[in-house]
Amino acid sequence: MKITLEEMCDELQKVNRVVIAGHVIPDGDAVGSALALAMILKSIGKDVRVMFDDNIPRNFMMMPTCETIERPSEKIDTDALVIVDTAPD
């Protein structure tokens, strides 16, 4: 399903708990975009968690708030999942 940026913003304003994830073997684009979106959503009062299934390369650990990235574990209670830096298919 394709939606516009405006539609995505509208949907994210309706929810409280958001999980942001990216592709496997994360690169700087995936990590940076996930952390930036998390910072924006937190600034408007959302409960946000950033998760990657793979380890974050050490050279990206200097990015602000990188230490908050989690590895997924068991069931996660969330209202929305946003996947960044991936192909639409």
C-alpha cells in the first residue's frame, strides 16, 4: 500500500506507541533515518522504540541517541510499525 507523506504524518499523529525498524545489516542511512524519525516523534510526545535485528556497526555509534537502539525480543506492544530505508517491494 502506498501512501503520501502527508497521509503518513496524519496516521502517526493518531497513535501513541511506535516501533521504528530498518533493513538487515544496517548502514548509515537506515540507522540515521530511524534515529531522526524517532527524535521527531518523541518531540511530539510519542513513545518510540528503535529496533534492528542486527548489530549496529561501531562507526555509527557516534550518532545521537544511538545507544537507545534495541534488539527485538519477545512480543512488542505497539500501535504502529515504521520501516525505514527499504525498497517498497
